[in-house]
Amino acid sequence: MTAQIIIAVPKGRILKEVLPLFAALGIVPEPAFGDEDSRLLRFATNRPDIGLIRVRAFDVATFVAHGAAQLGIVGSDVLMEFDYSELYAPVDLDIGHCRISVAEPVAMAAGDDPREWSHVRVATKYPNITRRHFEARGVQAECVKLNGAMEIAPVLGLSSRIVDLVSTGRTLKDNGLAEVETIAQVSSRLIVNRAAFKTRAAEIGPLVEGFRKAVEAKDAA
Amino acid sequence: MTIAPGLLPEGLRDRLPPQAEAGSRLLHRVIVAIGRHGYARVSPPLAEFEEGLVGQLKSAGARDLLRFVDPVSQRTLALRPDITAQVGRIAATRMGHRPRPLRLAYGGPVLKLRATQLRPERELTQAGAELIGTDSLAAVIEILRVAVEALEVAGVTGITVDLTLPDLVETLAAGAMPLPADKVDAVRAMLDAKDAGGLASLGADAYLPFIEAAGPVGPALAKLRAIAGAQTLDKRLEAIEAIVAAIGDRVALTLDPTERHGFEYQTWIGFSLFGDGLSGEIGRGGSYTIVHPDGTEEKAIGFSLFIDPLVDVGLGVVEHRRVFLPLGTDAATGAALRADDWITIAALSESDDAAALGCTHILRGNIPQPI
């Protein structure tokens, strides 16, 4: 088998935390990979058998689920949202920590009791997670799908609540929102395409093991 | 609203030449290869009473069936999403009196209620074999050999067989590695997705080594043996070793002890089949239990292959020599050419054009000459 192993990595803030993991495995991407301004989508590494692609976080899961990339790094929020059957997430990389939460305007939160909800209207990038979460507690959620800037939705009356990623809570605060419920803790995971995991075990096994060791070494330090 | 001409419902498609022919050729080759091992073909109907399709196999979950009410009987009928359960019904009823082990083969279309983005087809051609009356190690090895041979005959190369132990979590949770009853399903789902982080968040860290154990069968067995509490699995692991000894030289073998993907009704062993250049799994099988009408249970083992992914990568296409027979060619000449493995395209009018009709040759002076 001569085809390259492709690792899909999300754009954005996670990139800085991923590079030390790659370094621990002895994988050195070409310089343009760390450059946020680069327009390239596909990057070489010092290992001819490994290539990298840089795509949106949601697309990382899609590329790997379809087997277009064999490995990927993605937040568990994306895995929860898609629930693709063809993805394995064998290593918790212990980076990109945040949580996915329900938030609403501060004034509303002051007089609101979540136990009394029967129907909520929620702006979110995660309609599946949102619907599942509310259904499980007996609340019907009407989702308005947005791709970013959820925080503005309550102010302008698009929806009363939002479900979004929260790390420091600063963005919520700046927009007059308060976190009222945590749906799940999120961290980045190494994901593997199921068929590739079986049919290219000799190449992929050592990489998965390498990431696992790198995370253990980092946690021990 | 009118439907655009030619539009088909989601997940359904027309197969055109040469793929339509490739599909029927591959199905035929696979069935013949299976038949050579003594598996006799049965052909259940495309639709039957809904009750007939569920409940034939022990612990089969409620299925998503494409149902409709039969205007004649006023009963609910369903289109089959899988032929295995139908073969189970045949084995338990009409062929219940035949001597065991009973070897049956089948092939035909199945229809799923839903397509997914990853598997967009709703109609698939399923072929397979079921060995009814035993799920012994010898039976497992026979079924695996038949499955591998059927794939080889279809032209699949670089075959990987992924073995799994479908009831592992239940077995361990009830004994050596106890889990709260309300967590068993969640732990199983996390192990299925090999979600290390999710498993840890459920407090089932003891099961993490099973995720790490998945991989090529040799190292996987060694890792499994090292897991505290997994000693109760010794017999299973010995069986896996026997399978490796039997087919390890023909295919690549991996072991994934906690895989559950679609193994709803399998008992002690299951397997998935993969091939080079094919993006998803192309077949699966395992041991299961058939429930007879009187409630008695019978062990069985079998496998199914899906023909469509093979057709999609171009297997089964055979290049034919196609000769154009000009007007006035006598019937016996054409018959002789066909007997010699030619495809003949007879002119019906003076204006017929050999090249436009896809001919590779034209008959001149009773001899086919390249165009």
C-alpha cells in the first residue's frame, strides 16, 4: 500500500496545541501549515507517508467518516453532533478543553427556572445535540441553525436562548448572557476512519499508539 | 408538483450497462462459489408479513422497515431489509425437518427504510450463506473460508477479516468486570465508537484497555490476555487462535473485541469483511440464534456480502468483442460467432452504423475485422 495517510486538522485555535503532539510523534509539517494566513489546504510533512489537510472542524469529521482522510483531530462536540458510525475516537488528546452549554440573557436567567420549561427556541450550531439534550429532559427544542455569532441572537430576538461552546465565558458575559446549563464537557479527540483502522492497521496502529503515548507523556509532565 | 422526468426517490438508482451486467455477473459468481461448498439456494420473497420479518432471530432489535398495508389482506406487509432473517424463518418452518447442519445460500435485493450520508443506497443486493444447526468453531472456520472464497471469486483483493466478540461486554459486566445495569448500554456504545474520552467520563476506565487492544490479531490477543479480569475469555481467545491458524495465511486478520457495529443479533463471534480500494465494509457475519415457532432455539452462523460496492469500484466488468452483422448475414453465421463467445449486433436497416452501436468488429467476408 503506497497511498499516503492523510490527517485532517481543524483550522483555528486548536492548531497551536496540536503541533507539540505532532512533534512528539516526530511529524514535522511544512512551515506553511502553522501559518494561519496560508491559503494552502494540503500540506506535506517530513514523512513522505503522511500528509495533512486543514479544514473546518465539522469537515474534519466528514472527511474522516468518508475515508477521504484516515485520521483527524476534532472536538468531541463535533462527534456528538454528527454521531457518524464510521468514526472511532481512540485517544482523548486532552487539549482544546471547553464545554457546550445553554445560555440566555442575564435578565431572563434571574427569573427563570429551567425545571418549568416545556418548549424552548434555541439558536445554535449544534441542532442535533440541542434537540437530544432537551428531549432527554422532556423539553421540546426548536432550533435555529446558525454558523457563528450565536451570542447576538437573543439580543435581536431571533431566539431566547443559545447553545454554544464556552471556554472562559468571556464572550457570553460581553454580550449580556449567562450560562444556565452545561450539556457536556468537550475536549479534542484523535479520530480514525473505521475501515482504514482495520485494513491499514499496520500503518495506523503505530500512529494511534504514538498519540496515546504523547498524551500520557504530556499529562505526566 | 410534477416530478422531473427520470427522477428517482432518494437512495434508489438505475444501473446501466455495463454495471447492470457486472452486478448480475458478480452475484452469480458469488452464489456459485458458495454453492460449491454444499450450500443450496433458497429464494424468499421481496415482501412478507411484518411479523414474519421480526422475531425470527433472537435479540434482533426492532427494525426500521419499509411497511405498507396490503390492500388485499388488510395486513401490514414489509419489504425485507435483510435476507438472513427470512432464511432463519425457512430453516425453522418449511425446512425444520431437514437434517442438520443445514446449509443454505441466497442472493437478491433488499430495501432499507433510511439511507445515510455515508451509505446513501437504500436498495442493495445481498448475497450470503447460512449454516444452521451449529455455531461450533469448525462451523465458524467453514463459513469464513466460504466468505473469503466468494470475495476472491468476485475479484476482491487484499481481504481483511475483522473478528469481534459481540457479547463481550455483557459477559464481563455480569462477571469479572461489573458495571451498573443502567450503564451497560452506554459503555457498549462508547466501546463501539472506541471513544476513549467518553468511556472515561462514564467511569468505566477498566474497559479502556479493550480499545487499545484492537488491531492486528497477534498483538491484540496478547494485549487481551494481559487485561485483568479478561481470563474468563480464555476459551474465546483460543477459538480466535484456531481461526487464525485456519485462514491467517489467506487474509489479513484483525481483532476488535468490542465492535458492535450492526451486530444486533450475533452471539459469541462476529466478523466484518473489508477489501483493498473499497471504502467501507463489504460484508459481515457471525453466530446467532434462530427462534422456532414453538419457542425452542437453534444455533446458526452465516455471512452476507453486498454486491453494490464491488460494482461501484468496477469489478465484474468484462470486455466483450462485439461484431456488427451487415444486412443479409445468414442466421447460422451469427450463431457460430455467438458460440465462439462473440456478441453479435445485427443490422436492421442500411443506415445502422457499427461504430455508433458500440461494435468493436465488423463482419466482412464472413470474418470479423476490427473497425
